[in-house]
Amino acid sequence: MNFEHLRALAAVVDEGTFEAAADRLHLSPSAVSQRIKALEKSVGQVVVRRTVPCTPTHAGSALLRLARQVQLLEAEARHALGSETSAVTSTPVAVNADSLATWFLPVLEEAAGWPDTTLDLHVEDQDHSSRLLRQGDVLGAVTADPAPVNGCRAVRLGAMRYVPAAAPALRDRFVGASGPDWSAMPVLAFNTKDDLQRRFLASRGGAGQPPMHTIPSSEAFVAAVRAGLGWGMVPELQVGSDFDDGRLVLLDPAAHHDVVLYWQSWTLQSGRLDRLAAAVRRAGRLLRS
Amino acid sequence: MNFEHLRALAAVVDEGTFEAAADRLHLSPSAVSQRIKALEKSVGQVVVRRTVPCTPTHAGSALLRLARQVQLLEAEARHALGSETSAVTSTPVAVNADSLATWFLPVLEEAAGWPDTTLDLHVEDQDHSSRLLRQGDVLGAVTADPAPVNGCRAVRLGAMRYVPAAAPALRDRFVGASGPDWSAMPVLAFNTKDDLQRRFLASRGGAGQPPMHTIPSSEAFVAAVRAGLGWGMVPELQVGSDFDDGRLVLLDPAAHHDVVLYWQSWTLQSGRLDRLAAAVRRAGRLLRS
């Protein structure tokens, strides 16, 4: 297996097209195409689906993972040898949107002091990010999955607590003497993968489906709750002072949902990966233990 | 063509699986499957790719668009007749992340006063959102594309201005007497579709590729610029006071990039769509004219 071919595979998947990969590698598109074909010949399988964007096949995923591991180790070896060239490696990391909006931000601050590493963040739901690890898309992931992906280790970070919140005006319209009218009060969801609200409604045994808005941005989601568009399960890290200010009200002070988060990353002897893990764990102290 | 079949198609595409569509429609998965098959038989083509998530075929896109138009018009007719049932319609809308983080938020506030409509936001790059209109995924879109999609009208909203910004600490490290060292100073990009920074670098004629981080969240992107991770083209709407406070510095006071935004939506006689368009235009007054 040829390392230049693996590098071409990683570039095609990262950039999405053969042309953009060629740009990044300072090659012609046909040179990239030849490398991918040579790789496919050497393993006897198709490694990239020629879609827009290009995606790795099952066989391609295993090679992609190898490519990223080798790239990281090669860069560290170069660095150890005192070489200046190619010393900056890209570190693909998956993180869920609510974490990126809150406790994960100090990781970006720490990374500002790492001249040898760039962060390539992928925003993915915590219930789906272990898939990105498995596919070789990322080296590390903030995930709700405690079971280590094959070849990875998992460290518990802490729990992100979600509480049911609404604007006072919405509460006034839909909360009566017998409590909230869950079947009528409009509700927000982040996207179709987000079932925090549905689960909460199911636990309330409510019949009927309330109107549901979809707001796929952590910050806009909280802004929409504040604006009274609907109620939602919001991270307490994001709205702490809103309850004190009266901008938001808790719909049920006893109810909350904790999402336990883990840091999963490949078991590589890599100083850069260890440094990243340490930064993530430090930032994770903001989570509930 | 049967409206129940079209409704099943829209639910399968919205929810991603036959099972979730069945839940939403209060049907069994096999009933959903039968409706899709009946639809396919009636048009003589496959309408849904059975992938995870399910996606419409080219033929399915045309039907999906019809389904959403009919749903909207049906709900308005019901409302006009004074019927209470099914009066709430979902309005799928595409908006770019930077707009959702800034000038678009008042649209959510206005929508809080529309009991007959829920918003189903899709976050998509302004250069790619007209595709969602074409595919029938959304009824309206904030887009950089001035050419109306077939069956749509386009209204100019205004320009979003991006300026090259950095933290003072980063400026001190990479800006010398002859100006910024664009080939060495780390740079941020939102994702691989975001070429604002690349275009700016190309206009500076810089050789060499600086280290590039990828931060696919508007708010985290600005937070990362403040933290000194890299410089970036940031919306002036998002960082106005940061320049006054000295938290950010302009790397080139004369340089900026304006992205002109349009509201494109289907040409339907629909009161709800007109009301949404009016709210978007009002909110768009925050943009440069």
C-alpha cells in the first residue's frame, strides 16, 4: 500500500471532489484519479463512491482510518526529527452542537496555543458521532456512546443536563391550574434526530401531537425558546441566568434529562491526541460529574 | 394522484424512515409502504430511495414539491372554512447559518405569534440553498442566488458584509511592518463549502497555504476568532462591538466582502407564505441595502 495513495483518498473524502482534492495536494485531478485507481487495484475493491460529495465505501473507510493515523504519526515523527515541513496536522474531531455552544469552547482557546495542529470540527449528534469514528472520518469524538468503538478508548466526561424551559408569555398561555397543556403547547426540536422533547412528552403520557418547530442551531434554539416560539429541553449550561432574570421559566422544576458524554479517540501513541484529550477533559469539568 | 399518497411521501422524506413516517401519520409502516408503492405505480417511477435516511428520487422531488404546496393550500382552505383540525401547517425554510445567528432571529419572534404555522428550518449555505427549493425540500429560502428557481419568485433582501478579523494576540504575532503574513497566519473556515477566506487570500496573491481550522458553527466560529485560533471573515452584524472593545481587530480596514441575499419562495397564492415573506423582509432591514 502506497502512502501517497492513502493521502489522495483522505483529500478526496475531506474535500468532497477530485478537483478540490487535487487543489489541496497541488496535483492535477487526473493524478488524483490515478492514485485512487491504483489504491483500488491494490486492495481489489472500490474505495470511493463517485457521488457529490465523494464518500468512502466500507473498504474505503478502513483505509481512510489508516490514512489519518499514519498522517498523524508521520507528522509527529517529522516534528521529533526537527523537520519544519508538514509539521502541521489536521485533527478531525466530532462534537455535538450543544457542547460546541457551551463547555467545549475552552478547547478552542487551548488549541490557539498549538502551532502544530489544526482542528477540523464536525458537528454531529452525540448519539451518532461514534459512527464517524468507526468510518474513520474523525480521530476523536464527544459521544453519548460509552462502548469503545473498535480500536478506540472511551473516557467519561460528565453529564449535560437538559431542563424543560419556556418564555413566561408561553407559560401564561398554556399552563393552567392542572399544569402545562403538553398536547397543545408548541414545542421545539433541534432536528429529526433530536428526541429529547418527544421522550419528555412520552414520559408525561400526553396524548395528541403538539405543533413542533425545527431549529437546527443551538443558539437559535435557545433564542427561539426566549422568543416564545415554543418550549424546549435546553442545556442548563446555556440558560442558567435566564431563569434568574425571569427571561425563561422552568416548566417542571423536578424534571430534567441528563445526557452522559464520553470522549472517544483512537488508541494511538500520539502526543497531539493526548494533548487534545487532556484539553477536552479539562473543559469537561463544566459538566455534571 | 391520491393526496394521502403524497402525504405519505412527504412524511417519509421529512422523518427519514418508513417507521418514523408511520408514527407521524398514525399508520402502520406497511400502510405507509403500500401508499408509496401505489404512488410509484401511478407515476410509473420510483419516488423514494430506500436509504437511511430515505431520499426522494428526481421524480419524487417533483411530487414532494406538489405535496407541500397542496398541504399548505389545503390547510388555508380548512382555516377559511373555520375548521379546527389540521389547521397547523409546517413551513420548511432554508436559511444560512450566519443569517440564523444574526438578522433572521426576529423572524422567529414574529412566528411565535402565528398559531397556524410551525417553522421547519434547514440550515444550508446561501450558495446551495436554491437546490433545496428545486428539490421541493423547502417552500422558501434565504439564498445568494438571484435567479428565480422555476416556479419561484426572488426578492432582494440586502447584503451581509464580512470583514477580516482577528484577536489582538494573533495580530501581534503575524502582522509586521509590511502587513499581515497571510501565508503563515492560521485561518478559520466554516466548512469545505466556505470559500470566503480562500477568496480573500487569493485576492492578496499570497503563496503558500496557511494552517486552516474548520469550525462549522457561526457562534463558535466567532468565539474561535476571539480566542485567537485563527483569523476569519466574520459578519459585521455579529462582531460590531468587538472592534470598539478591542476584543477583535480589523486586519484590513479597507477590505470587505458583501454577500447579497435574496428571499426565494414558491409563487403560490398563500396568505401564510406572504406573511412569512413580509417577516423575512422586515428582518432583512438589518442588512446593508
